[in-house]
Amino acid sequence: MRFDVFSLLPETLRPYLNASILEKAAARGLIEVHLHNIRDYTHDRHHTTDDTPYGGGGGMVMKPEPVFEAVETVLGSPPPCPVILLTPQGRLFDQKIASELASHPQIALISGRYEGFDERIRQHLATDEISIGDYVLTGGELPALMVIDALSRLVPGVLGDPTGAEDDSHASGLLEYPHYTRPPEFRGWKVPEVLLSGDHAKVDAWRREQSLRRTLAKRPDMLAKAGLSEADKRLLEKIQNQINKE
Ligand code: ADE
């Protein structure tokens, strides 16, 4: 999968890209990340990328010309892939959006600085807008890295274990069950007996129940959309009744 990031601070992404699973993925040719500095596509002496807003008010606005020129020079016009603006006004990024975007062989990400983008970038260049949460950052570089990271681990081969991404919290619509590794007892805290039993059906049933319990306790909002089986629903009812009695 190929990512093209357009930013005023593209080098801020490099250290993370070069020091993680993503570096290995790139070395193996599974992902390609191309970083582009929007400032390289200015033509005035001061390499201006922002200007004051029409109508007055505070803050600076990202000028349209360098952003359009950067994206169109690198990708052509119109670009052959989704062009995603990182902005707190975008759709809230989640695992479903990650899967949807990971189905494309290539995406472009535009990271802003300053108060905002000239609206024409949003209307005539971007094909999608993503927010990584209901808070405002100083720029879209961290959001771009988060999107690259979440999508890359869905690219076949990037994770060592081919089923690695399937059990993830959120992939199934539920939070993930608890994990344990050796030792079987640490400071007196024991690993649940069932996990040591070697009985795979029992382990699967325990994990499913734990996923349901956790999701009910921490993220009950996810249950409505989780696509639960009839058995899950019965189990959930049982858990709910137990909790009510406690
Ligand atoms: N840029 C600034 N804040 C952001 C957010 N929450 N999501 C995406 N891009 C942003």
C-alpha cells in the first residue's frame, strides 16, 4: 500500500516511520510512505503557505495554491486515489474506516497547520475528511501517522501473525479478551485456570465471555453495533443479571 503525505512538517513523521513495525513493512516492500513538503510548491520569495482570513478574525489560513500544486504534481489531476484531509471536522476515525481505507492500494493524506484550510481545498481537492478524535492538535501530522499505522497493520504480511489483526479490540466490534503469558503465577496473581487447561473450546468460550464482559463494562455503546449472535445475547443477559445481583 502506498501513502503520500503532504505537510509543512513532513520530517516530523520520519522518526516514527523509521523505528517501528512500519520500517520493516517498508523494507519488505509491503508499504511505501512518500513525504512531501507543501512549502516546496510555493513560488514567492518567502515560500508563503498561509495568509490572513477574508472577513477578518484571528489565525492564519492555509493557502490553496501550494496544496493543490503539491498534490496534483505528485499524483496527477485528478489524483487516482482517496485524498484525505486530516481535520477535527472529519469523520471520526475508527477500525471500520481503517478497514475501508486499507482496501485501497494508495491514499493521500493532507496534514494542515495554522487555523484551518482554505475551504476550496476541502471542496475541490479532498475526497474525504478524517478526525482522530474530538480534540484539536497543532497539526495533522500525528493524525496522519495514526492513520498510516492503523492501515498498515491491516496490510497482509505486515503483522507477523496472519490472524493478528482479526482478534483485535474493535475488529470484531467488541473489546479484546484479557491476555496472559508466563509465568503462571506472578506475585501471587494466577493466570485463569481455563487458559492452562489445553481445552480449546473452553478457552474460546471463556474469551468470548470476557470480551462481552469488558465491552459491557468499558464501552457499552459498542454492543448495539457489534452484530451479536443469539448465544452472545443470552450470555450477555446472564452477565447483566449477575451484575445486577452484585
Ligand atoms: N488536526 C488537528 N486536530 C486534528 C484531529 N483531531 N484530527 C485530525 N486532524 C487534526
